[in-house]
Amino acid sequence: MDRLWSRRRGVIARGVAALFLVFFGMAASPSSRAASGLDESAFDAAAKLYEGGHPADAAAAYERLVSQGVVTPAVLFNQGNAWFHAGKVGRAIVSYRKAALLAPRDEEISTNLARARAKVGAGATTVEGLGVRALRLLTPNEWAMIATAGIWIWFGMLAAAQLAPKFRPITLPLRRPVAATAIALAVLAVVAGGIADRTSAVVVAADTTARFGPLEESQSAFTLPDGAEVVVTDRKGEWLAVRDAAGRRGWVMGRNVGVIR
């Protein structure tokens, strides 16, 4: 939990992802492009604040980098560590979850996120089914890249059969399975994209009141602890309609939660 990522690790992680996307003819995401504009002096200054025993100031320094468009796993992971040691568990979970969106298979991010969630307690995390967790093993872009690769393999088999008839008996029985697999992967990419677009949030204020309506005068429905994870189902002005891990529904002020996406 104490270990920070170096700026180099964050840049390399996003750079490899960007090259992978370009290789398949896809544009890099804004967060990948932002990695190249990392202010090294600001990153190092934030790390020094953390190491000097000023985690809240370090978290604020990392937030300034994020506000400047520098959204990398390294920045978000380190910010999560800083918030955690500053006693802001909810804000730490927000940072770790955003880092996990960029690096979904990173063990350090997963480990620190799990530790932060454990501090919140059971029942505060929205439970996802096995299928959703499996889809989250890859990003929507990665699912799309695999599906694209399957389609190109199918076209390659058709081209090989036309250009070299001797390959036709070999490729013929494989065409339908390959086509079916490519279609299935494309469907998974769409579903994964839908899951990724689902708005979720984390409570970042202690004992946040969820109300039956989007008004301060509305009756209190229940209370959410700092770090509770919720799904956002609606918005009205500064109010968000949320559903918690227990399925309870209520309205909370937007300033009391950190929206993941």
C-alpha cells in the first residue's frame, strides 16, 4: 500500500496500450495521449510530498495533474495511495477504480483496491456477477481488437482460398467456426462497452444521507458510509439517484460522491 509507481511505469503502460491500438488501426484514447504530456517535475514533487508525510497534499498535487489531462495508471494509483493514507478511503477507491479502468489486470492496483474496500466493510461494494467480472478482464478496446483480429483471419482464409485453390479444402471447414467466433467476440465487445459506460460512483463523505427525493427537505432513506460504491441511475441538477450494494435506492448530493465515469 505504501509503494508508489514511478512515472516511467505509468508512461510505458499507456504507451504500449497506445501502440497496440494503433497497430489494429484504432485511435488511442485521450488518456493514452495524455501520458506523453506528463509533467515530470510535478509528478516528482507529488511523490516527495507523499514520502515526506504529507499524503493529503500529495493527493491534491496528483489531482492537479489529472485536471491537466494527465490521466495515467501511475498518477491515479499514487493518488489512491495518498488518499488512503490521508484517511480518505472513498477518494482512494475512486482513484484505484479509475486506474483499474486503464490497467485492468494490474495486480498492485487490484490489491490496493481490495484493501481499501476491506476497510469500508462488507456490503458497501456493489457485487458484480461472474460474467461481468469476466468481461472486465479486458477493456472494451481490447475486446474490439480481438474481434477485429478474428474478422481479419476470416478474410485471410477467404483470400487464401481464392489466391491458392489448394488451400480451399483446408480453409472450408474452418470458415463458419471462425466467422461465428468473430461475431461472438464483436458482441462481447459491445456488451463490455455497455458495462463500461454504466455510470458508477463512490461515496467520498462520511455518513452521506440518501433521500427519497432530490431535495434537502426530502425524507432520509438511508445512510451511506465513506467508500460505499453505488450505481448512478439518474441525475437532477446537483442530485444523483443511486442504488447501493443492498439494492436500496435514494438521492444523494453530487458533491458527496466521486463519479467513476
